[in-house]
Amino acid sequence: MKPCYCYIVECADGTYYTGWSTDPLRRVQAHNRGRGARYTRSRRPVRLVYVEPVPDRSAALRRERHIKSLTRAQKTALIAAGSAQTLHFIQTREVSMSVQTLPPKLQWIEDELQNLHDSGLYNHIRTLGSPQGAWLTVDGREVLNFCSNNYLGLANHPRLVQAAHEAIEKYGVGPGAVRSIAGTMDLHVQLEERLAKFKGVEAAITFQSGFNANLGTVPALVGKEDAIFSDELNHASIIDGCRLSRAKIIRYAHCDVADLEKQLKAHRNAYRRALVVTDGVFSMDGDVAPLDKIYEVTKNYDAILMVDDAHGEGVLGRGGRGIVDHFDLHGKVDVEVGTLSKAFGVVGGVVAGNGRIVEWLRQRGRPFLFSSAMTVPDTAACLAAIDLLEESTELVDKLWENARYFKQEMQTLGFDTGMSETPITPVMLGEAKTAQEFSRALFEAGVFAMAIGYPTVPRGKARIRVMISAAHSQDDLDKGLEAFATVGKHLGVIA
């Protein structure tokens, strides 16, 4: 973890500004170049006059509040007392920066990174030192896991681990080629057949990830003479797939079937083909697309219907068979895209549906044709996950039991959990800096729950996204609730 510093800058008019940063000197330099933090409206130069190292971000916030509460005379005395330390920091950092300085053509990257820091949008990536589970070792500390998409707790399930070990012994590690040349192993074929049967469709094709599945599918179905009608909150992988297709992208209001029909009525006839595409479960809000109503509209406009079921597989439907099963729409949804990295606990993507569509993707799905296949150990682990899902609904039932309990208790505490209908539980906080501070305080309390801000969600709608798992015990959930209550009251989010 990067070191943190509280600091004071002196503005041109003699006033002081107090803040904290992982790199206060670079932050001041960005201001003086006319980029990044604004300490004065005039953009007049400022100088760094005081630097104080602190253990972590939580301590930095506390120390920042204390320094801000000091009188000007007290701040001046603090600056004088720390002058030698500050000078040493500046000299040492300047030497370090002279080694790391980007060439002028790339200096904009440094400025933009500083802007992310200043706005509370910088993504601080933590490091795990343990398997995925209800508890994790993160940055050397054991914490309760409220971050993972490991819905059913399968990521470290002994049967999946054993299946992967056996596959390594038989096949080795890497596939060695793309699927269309020499990378299709018999386990790939078995997995696709099992996935098709599990989903109740004619055929399935696997990709290296759910993201790649969308990137490969959308451009294979529509092109520049066609139109895509896309929910305004669809996942980034759908958005990127739409862009790659060069089709006209027409967005409809989130989960608004009336607006979808309005857009189809206004634009469908101007294009050769039409694709209606939606997430099944929306990953940031946890709400479910009204797929049954979307189908009723789409069928009247000769449009292909595609759903990304990444957060529905293993969660919705009978035994976790997904959103199409949830709405009993078998044979009516043309394309189901999914991932094997969430409820299945492994990694990979899948597209399931009509057999001829799947065959077309084998011929024209670019990630399938131009990127190496899923590794065989991953493929074997996915087969073991299907075995578990077909044997019992116990894990899916436990997931929903945990999710309902946690949501109800959070609402009782006074938190806003949005419109979620699934185990995804957004805790709405508003500003990105508030969400970042809340996440840091939770971590200090032993709970790993990440802040989500722009551009993942709209500005002003930052949140903590809590991911509930079947691996959590009642005691785990209660510990998490206690931490949320403590931090929420401390930060004034709840009474």
C-alpha cells in the first residue's frame, strides 16, 4: 500500500490549504501546471510548506481534520517545527521524480492520474493472499469478503480444485492454440454440451471470458446497416461490442419497455436488422430486466433478442439456470450470454441458444477465432461446477436466504439499498469521496467492501456494492452488519 501524507500548501495570497495525498508534491506540481487540484480559483502557484507521514488513509483523514481545526498561528508553528522534515521530503521526492518522469508527450497521463486522486475516483487495487471465500487475506490482513462475485462459494470448492488438478495431470496447463486450429480439447466440447443441456437450449459456445463473449457476439450478429436497441445501463462489454459492430446504437431508458417500443416503432424500419440487447441482472444496482415484457415487444418488430445473464446464472431460475428459466422463456430468447467467473467460480464466457447462431459464432466470433482457448483446468473445473448445480439446489437456496436477511437488516439500520432484487446489494452514498472514505473505514473494521464510483456508475451515485455469497455464515453477516452500522453512524450516513 502506498504511504500517505497530510500536507499544507501556502497559496499566493498567504492562506493555507490542508489536505492529504499519497503524493503531495506531485499534486502541488499538477496545480502549478494548471492541471489537477485547484487550491485557488486564480490558479496562481502554491508551494508545499508542510508534510507529515501517516500510517494509512484513515489516519490521514483524521489528521487532516485536526490540522484544519487549528488556528492560523498554530498552523504556522506546525510548519516551522516540521520545516526540516518537509525540506527532506521535497528533496528526496524530487530526485525520485526525476528518475520516473514521463516524456513530455505522456505527461498528460500523470496529470489525469492526479485528477483521479483529487476527485476520489482513483482505483486503489488491493492484493489478496488467500483463496476466494467468506474471509480473505487482503494486504496481509484477514477481512470479511463482501466484494467477490463468488456467489455460490465454488471458487475454492474441493471438487472444482480436484477436477482442475486431474485435468492438469492429463492435459497440462495451456491450450496452445486458438479453438479453430489446434486448441479444441475434448473437455471443451463436453463443457459446451453440458452448458447447453443445463440452459435448456440447442447449443453453446465458450469464450475466454464473458467480456469476450459479448465482444464476439454483437459484431457477428449486426453491422453498419443495422440497429442495436440497448438498455442505457448495459454492461461495458455490451457497449464495447455494440461499438465494434458499427451498427447504429439506440439507447432506451433503463428497463423501460414502453420506451423500448417507442424506439423500435420510430427506428426499426430504417435498418436491415435489429438487435435488442439487455443485461439480465444489472451488476451495479441488482435489479432484474423485465425480460418477459421485453420479449413481448421485441417479437413484434422482427428483432433479435439477446440477454447477458452474467449475474443471473447460478442465481435465478430453477437451480440457478438463469433469467430465461426464471421467466420461462425457453425458445423465445435468441441469444443468452453468460460468464463462468461468477456463480461457477472459475473463468470463461458462454453463448447459448439456437444451434445455427452458435455455429455462426464458431465461424465469425473473433475472440473465438483469434485468441487462445479456455485453459483445460478451468474447463474441467466448470464441468465440476455444473455437476454440483445439477445435484442440488442447496447452494442457490443458501445464497438467497443470506441475501434476504442482509438486505432486510441493512434497511432496518436505515441504509438505502436501491432497487435491488438480487444478492447484489448497493449501499447508496452519493459522492465518490464519501464512498471511498466509507470503504476505507469498513476495511479498518475488518470488512472488505469496495467503493464504486464514476465511470462505473453515474456521477453522484457512488456506492458500496455488497456481494453476498452462499459461503457466508449467519455470524459473518452479523459481523458485516455491525461494521456497517458503526461506520454509517460515524460518517453520518445513518442516524
